[in-house]
Amino acid sequence: MISLLILFLSFSLYDSGAVVVQTAPGKVVTHRGGTIILPCRFHYDASAHDPDEIRLKWTKMVEPMSFEDVFVAMGKERRAFGSYRGRTALQEDGSGDASLIIRNVTLQDYGRYECEVTNELEDDAGMVKLDLEGVVFPYHPRLGRYALNFHEAQKACLEQDGILASYDQLHEAWLEGMDWCNAGWLEDGSVQYPISKPREECGRKDTPVGVRNYGYRHKNDDRYDAFCFTSNLNGKVYFLKTYHKLSFSEAVQACTKNGATMARVGQLYAAWKIQLLDKCEAGWVGDGSIRYPIVNPRARCGGREPGVRNLGFPDKKYKLFGFSLAFFAIRCYNNASGVKLRE
């Protein structure tokens, strides 16, 4: 009886000229550089309206109740906006298909999208969440801890090949075991930090595990670290080995000479998490810090947990050796796919 009632109501809606939009529950997942379809179908009384009168509009939520245009179609007219130009198209798999194809997905494409369908008098809309496979990493600059306001945190993540992480991304990282005692900005302007092992110096030992929340802070005046998010690489992070001491500037020159650039922090995290880069050898990274990635923890490699070890920001003029071998390892990144790189 319930099914018949729903069917009757649906036919009543179509007969009245109303538009009904259906989108995918949950989320669709891809990675940076991939192609994804945001599913959306609509139903209406085709006998009451000319198909050319139907307007399809895709927008992206940038803040609560604030949207930016992505793609609009009406009749044979199509228009994409901003960074979506040249990367978006309708799937158009039969009548009523308003699904949007996004090619060469970027980090900035992550988020919630609205599919809106309008005829002359009626409209309906549905939401689709686009998620990315990737990794969350905490970040602070050479200036030290709690040095970034919200806008500086956004810029810092971009400079390290990332974007400010969302709460969902940070929560997922916490579920996977992330434990970090310093609070950082998230993309919604809140300040939070994940704790898997409660201890006195991180909000007391008797407090529960979870993502601790400082709430929404003043974006200009308050200063914290940043939680950044990055996705897979279109190239490869590798060690360029030398058998003599190098300063930071000499390391940059060596990478350039080898047809690469210094790896950014986000690229190193992506290589560790996604490409399973594991090296018990420390090297310069593009922000002037010294780091190394450990997938399989072992003796003399800095702890019992996997992760990217951070040895801080030495003076860039110092000529340093690698820590585990008698040579210095420069961490490089080559963004040209298919180029054979030397280990």
C-alpha cells in the first residue's frame, strides 16, 4: 500500500508540472587528476513542457547558504564557469539525465554540489558530495607554532601542495589513528585537533579520545597551526643522493639540475601515504624543513609509529649530511608523468 501511495504521489507531481530531482545518497569519491560523474536525474511531465525550456544548473557550496556557479545548460546552450571551464560537461545519458562530468579533478573541487532543475514555474534541487582520496597533514611554518591566522593558513597549505582540510577529512584521519597535540585551522574557519592517545599535555589524560574543537575563531586575529589536505601525485617523490654536504640553496640547484624541483611538504605526505615511500634518510624539503617518510617503523628510524618525521627548520646556510648514511639526501619531485627518475 505504501509503495502504491508513493507511486501515486509521484505521478501526481509529474501531472502537476512539478520537477523532481534525484541525486546519489552519500558521496562520490575520486582523486586529484581523476574523472568523476556527479549523478543527478530529474523527472517531469514532458507533455506539459518543451525540453528546451528546462534549465539545468550546477553550483558548488562555498559557505553555508553561499554557492558559486559551476555549469548551466538550457536547450542546446552550455556554459561552464571559472576553473571548471574546459573540464565539465553533461553526461546526457538519456532523457532526464543532468549528471555532471568533471575531468582532471583538482583539490579545490572537493566539496558539496547542488543540481538544480527548473522549468517555467517549478524547480527542485539535490546535493552531491565529492570526496577525494588523500592524506591530512599538520603544518606550521619556520616562524613556529601558532603563527598563522586563517588566511595565512590557507596560503600555507596551498604553498605546500594542499588545501585546508575539512572536518570530515580530519575526522577520517583521526579514525585512522592520527594524533596531534597542536590545534589547527580547518576550511570552515574552526580550530580543532585529533587525539587518539589522551595525555596530560594534550588536554588531560582523563579526557576522551576524539577530535577536540576550539570552535570558530577570529580569522584575522587568532593564530594557530593548519591542517592541510592533499591527494595523489602526477609525478614521483624520490631521493637524490649526493656524497657531500649541501646547503638548502645547493639542494635546490641539485634538484633543478636533475630535471626536478624540491618536493613540497604535501607532496612528501602524498608519496608516503599513497605511493608508500619509505626512507630512513632525512633530507631538505621545499619549505626549508628536514623530513623523512616511514611506512614500516623500525629501530633507529624515529619512533614506533608510521608517519613523516619532521626534524625542524635548520639554518638554510648549513651544509648537512644525511642522518642515517654518510651522505645527504635531497627530496625531489618531478611532475612530468612517464619520466624515468633516478633513485
